[in-house]
Amino acid sequence: MGLFDFLKPKRSAAMVGLPPSEPPLTELDIFQDPHYLALWVNRYFLENYPLEKNYELVPDDETRESLGITFAQRERCAREYSVLRISGVSCFIKRAYDDVFWLTFSSDIAAPLTRQIFSSGWEERLKDTAEALDRYVSLMSNGNLSECSQFYMTRLYDDNSKFLRMKIAGIGDIAPSQIMDAYEIMQDAYTTVMSK
């Protein structure tokens, strides 16, 4: 490479024989394809909100001590926030799109979700995560908020000696609340894109 090579004109991809690059996807393209939408959701709801941020949402030391929340239960709680977030997005998609779109999206998003919450051995946990996602979506789509709360409590605290106390305190209500928050965010994104 010579000293003045930067002055020479660069050869374009067409001149070199490479195929021209495809135009970038529009937001509308993304929201009309379940595979692209799953990639978009992965980026904005999982990658931009890593598991470490979920630890800000788990009960604090005093609460964990008073409710007898174990280390394992705390870890399940941190992971479940990601499941709830994606459940909210999935609830919106189930409502706004046809069944084939939703099923394809759901299938595509389960793996990145499971990879985020279980860094190692995630393949063995994929089925359980996908089933939990489906259950949350089914319960919320049918308006079964109390059953959604119960499902959350059972997934996280079924082995806690103070389960009943936690249930009466309304800890399970975290699930419908988190799901609805994510639902509304996804609904806003959808409305913004589709109204352009």
C-alpha cells in the first residue's frame, strides 16, 4: 500500500462483482413479519434490558428475610421478570395479529428469552420457558388475572413456608401488572409504526 493510496477512487461492490446490498428493513416491514418482529423484540425487550437489571426489581434484603425468600427463589424471581415482559409483548401480538403470526413469533422468541435467563444449559429449559410464556399469555388473554397471579406464585414460591402469607399480601399481583406494562409498551410501538 502506497503513501497516497487514499487518493485513489474506491471500487464499488458492483465493480468488484459483489451483489448489491439489500435496502434496510423499514419499521413496517419488521412489524409485518413474525421473524423480524421476534428479532426486534429480542433487541429492545431482552438485549436492552439484561437480566442484571431485573435484580433491581427483586425484593430487598429486609423483605426477603421477613418472607423467608431463599437465594434460589430470588434467582427465579429475577429471571421471571424477563418472562413476564415477553409475556406482555406476546399478549399484544396474540390480540393484534392472526394465530399463525402469533405462533411463529412465540416460537421464535422463546429461544432468546431462555438464553437470557439461563446462560448455561438453556436448551434443556427451553420447553419449560415456552410453556410458561404460553400459560401467561393464555391466562391474561382470557382475563384470568387471579389465576395469572397464582401461576406466578407457584412458579416462584411454591417451596416457601410463607407462601400463604405472600399470596394474601398480593405478591402474585406483580405478574399481571408487569405483563400489562409490557403490553402497553408494545401497543404504543405498534400504533406508532402502523399509523405512519
